[in-house]
Amino acid sequence: MKIRKLVHNVYLIEKDGKEIIATKSGYGSHYGEKVFDGYREWIPYRSKLAAIFLKGYSIKFKPNWKILYLGAASGTTASHLADIVEDGIIYAIEYSAKPFAKFLGLAKERKNIIPILEDASKPWRYSGIVEKVDFIYQDIAQKNQIEIFKLNSKIFLKKGGEGMIMVKARSIDSTVESERVFSRVIEDLSKNFEILKHGSLEPFHKDHIFVHVRS
């Protein structure tokens, strides 16, 4: 088994003839992922952020960062982020009660996760809980996903802070080609942010791109 560190607590591991992404962790499995030798496999088909790392792009997360996570669902990606920002805090917003119920189990286990059952399009509702953050991570498949990201960034993102949005073309406009939607999104975000990197999530997630920005 060959192990290469990418960023704090994130590793590229060559195991059984294939490359996998894993986080260093003292916790057990959360969503059925394999746990071995103190590592938790980070499955790219289950987590878009894992796909980004496996495709060769690293986000330089710091262990003490405060993160606002919009669209945390049941906590697949958040569980690995909690391994990475072990000395920081993740404010995790989720609107749907069913995945949030499972997410609560994770939050009880991880002391650096604050679960918030709320609508990410109405950030003023949790402005009394969430402080200024170093990073905003968003994975929300809604037509107004860009507006949600910009609004939360305006309220919570520190000056010079970074953010990453997972863009699903069909959720924004299913009547035009995905590439046209992505071009419009990047142009729109560039009005408010410095675009650091953007790219496809194929083959792990169809009709998706990530956009990494700095305020």
C-alpha cells in the first residue's frame, strides 16, 4: 500500500491495484465506506469533493478553518470534512428532515459539526448561529443555487475567504446544453468572486462542474 499526503488528513492511497482517496480518521464508517489502518475511504461516486481530489485538484483546507456547508444532506461529505478541519467548525445547513435525521447521528459523534435544519435560501434565519467563515461549500440542486451561494457568501464569508459550489446544469436550466449553463454560471460568479478553478466532475457525476472561488 502506497500513501501520499495531499492536504491535511487527506491522502491518495494505492491499494489493491487502484487509487483511492481517504481521510485520516479515528472514527468508524458513516455511510458504508471501508475503514482501514486509521483511514476512511472517501468514495468519489458518493461525494463530489472526493471526486475533485481524485481528479487531481487539491483544496488547501486548514485544520482550524470554519466552514459553512450548504446542503449537507445525511453527512457523507461533511463526515470527511470533519476529519480534515479537526480543530475547526462546520456549520451544516440542511432543509430536508429525512437526511437531517441521519446527519444528527454524525453531529452527535463529531464535536466540530453544528447541524442546522434550515433553508439555505434564507440565511438570515441562521445568522445568529453562524459566524464569519473561512470557506463555504455548497451542493444544492436548485434552480437558484447561484443566488443562494452569493447571498450566503455576502453574509458569512470572510474577506479573502474561499468557496466551492457544485453546479448541476439540469437543475438550473434543462432546456439548453449543459456547457451553455456552465458558461453562464462562471460568468455570473466572476462578477462577485475571483475564479480560482473550475472543472468537470465526470466520470463520477454527470452534468456537474465545480467552481472554486475567492472573495
